[in-house]
Amino acid sequence: MIEPSVRQRVISLIRKEVVPSVGCTEPMAVALCAARAVEELGQRPQHIEARLSANILKNAMGVGIPGTGMIGLPIAIALGALIGKSCYQLEVLKDLTPEALEEAKLFLEKNCIEIRNAEDTAEKLYIEVIVTAADQAARAVIAGSHTHFTAVGRLSDRQAVSAPASPTAPQAAIQEEDSDEIALDFRLVYDFSTTAPLDEIRFIDETRRYNLQAAREALKGNYGHNLGKTIDRPLSKGIFGDSIFSHIISSTASACDARMGGAMIPVMSNSGSGNQGICATNPVVVYALENENTEEELIRALTLSHLTAIYIKQSLGKLSALCGCVVASIGSSVGITYLMGGDYQRCCWSVKNMIANLTGMICDGAKPSCSLKISSGVSTAVLSAVLSMEGKYVTSAEGIVEDCVDKSIRNLTAIGADGMGETDRMVLHIMTHKNC
């Protein structure tokens, strides 16, 4: 049994990283930053300037904004500035009404929103919003994670936008809290998930309620590429069968379809990504329900899945060139392995099987076709779990896999965080120079 002080630190980490979100987290984080800057300004802005890191731009260019029928950053920024409340965090736009949407569209027609690449920062997750009205100006900065404000303040004049604002007391407290974040390894992840008192981790079951509901709501409309609905149709059942496997893919893809298609549906995110939250949740829940696992087994499997994704993200970073479904699918594979009766060794084998298969899948922004990548990840998750239960796994004689599961994970994250840097720059260049 893990000692109580360590358990509480792990629980605090899960509660910080697994939170509700409406819409894709990158445009919502920009809307959150705009809302906070306007709150500091204290009046309706006349001009908004947003300076964003390349990874934020990449993930916000082609995704639907909930409740608007529109895509991209301008409408998210306008709504954040006009009706957003920073206290809602990543649900910043949940007060959206048809009247507010029309007001935001009129605001866009004035061409008073300027969006630029923050080329002078090495931070992959960086959002700076400066709002002005008459001779007043205010600034807010988010960096490191999607809700982490590093600077909020008034500016003396419009020429002072380059001067750093001092963090307020709450932001300083957040920074101190982040520095005390517990460092995970896979043994700790597994032992915590499988031995922690059930009442201490029961809260993770909220991910089931949020993310399965998102999948159900998706079936009521036509979102994105309708991948989830397509897999559930008679023609696809003739190909994939009416099986646990097809149900896992359909449920996961449906929730992603709706989220990327701009449905006003909250999901439970993981490490700043709603798609990662969906991918770490729905495969595990669907398998557990159809395999008739117990409630306790499901709660422990969900904890294992989400905490595995959080662990990998600790060395990968919030945003990277590596598609987040790789990380979340590793989590769901481990969770499914546990539900199949797998022990620590077999969970390690599942991780190695996943790393041998999916490493190198690029992130080319948040968009409706993310459901295709998630389906690839989830399919591999199930395959890796089945192989591990048969005692089959990729060994250290092959590729980037090592005998130590933690070293294998570090190899994966080193490729995603460092090795694919030039790939990331090329992807953004292609995305911003397409003739469309």
C-alpha cells in the first residue's frame, strides 16, 4: 500500500489534469486568456491582439467552436472577450447564447482582432492577449498548461505591450504548486491505481459520465466526418462485426466527432486535451461494461488509464509534434489489459506493444479528422492488450523498445518532444501555406 502522503499528491495531480472542457482546449484556452484580459481591463475592448505559439496556432486553426457553427480562433477570441468568464476555466464559453453569437459576429466585422505567431518564445504552449479601449490596455498570459496564467495586469499605454506583467498572487501560488508536482513512474502508476482505497479514487468515474454522454449526444447530429456513426451502421457491422471491438471504436470516435465538430458538449479532458480524455475513458468503459467487470475494476482501470497518460505527458509536454492519441491510447490499452485480468508485467507489455506500433504519428492540428487518428490508436490499444494477455510483446531487440518500461516511455517522449521538432515546423508551414 502506498503511503497516504504520496497518495494525496497523486490524487491532486489527477484532479488538476482531468477536468471538464467544452470544445477543443487550444481555442478555449485562447478564449480564456481573452476573457481574463478583458476582466482586467474592466470594459469592452476596441482592439484585441493575440500572440500565440506555433503549436497553439496549429491546434486551433481547423476546429469547430462549440455552439457557433464556425471554426478557428477569431470567433473564439471574440466570444471570450465579450461573454467569457475566466472562473469557468476551459468551460469559458458555456454562457453562449444566440444573441451573444450575433454580437460576436458583428465584432469580427470590425476587423479589430489581430492574431500573430509569438516567434520569440520557445514555449510550445504560449498565449498572450492584449486588449485595449481608448487609452486603457490590459494583458494576460497563459503558458505551460492551458489554464496556467503566468501574467495578468494593466498596461500604462498601448506601447507597453512588450513589457512583462508581474504574476498576481494567485498565479504565483499556481507556479509554486506546479513545482511540487509528483514525478511518476509506471510502477507507482500501477500500484496507486490498483491499491488506493476505492473511495479516494471514485471521483474518476465522472469521466465515464461526461465522455459516454458526449458519445450519445454525437449520435443526435451529424458532426465532423461521422466516423462513430458510420462504424455503427449495418454496412460497417458487416465488415467489423457487432463486437466489443467495434463498439469501442464507435463510442470513442463519436465523442471525438462531436467535440471536433463544434457541438456544445462538455467532455472530461486529460492533460489539457479533450480528445485525450475521451481516448483514455471510452475504450475502457465500453470494454468493462460489455465484459461485465465490477464497478471497482472499472474505477481502477480508468484511474490506471488516465494516470498513465498523465505520466507520459510529464516528459512529453502538453503540446508536441506527437499526436496525443498515442499517449491516451497507451493509457486505454493498459486499462483494458487490467480489465482482462492482466498484472503489472502484462500492463508493461501492452505499453511496449503500443510504443512499437504508434510512435511517429504526427499531430497536424485539432480538426474533425482527429477521430480517424483516435480510431487508429484505440484499435492498436485493443490489439496490444490482447497480445500482452497471450504473453506476446515487443522486446528490447526491436526498435526503440527497451527492457525497462520507463526507459521505453522516455524513448517515445524524446522522439515526440525533441526528435520531431523539425517535423512540427514543417507541418505548421504546410498548414499555413495551403491554397484553400
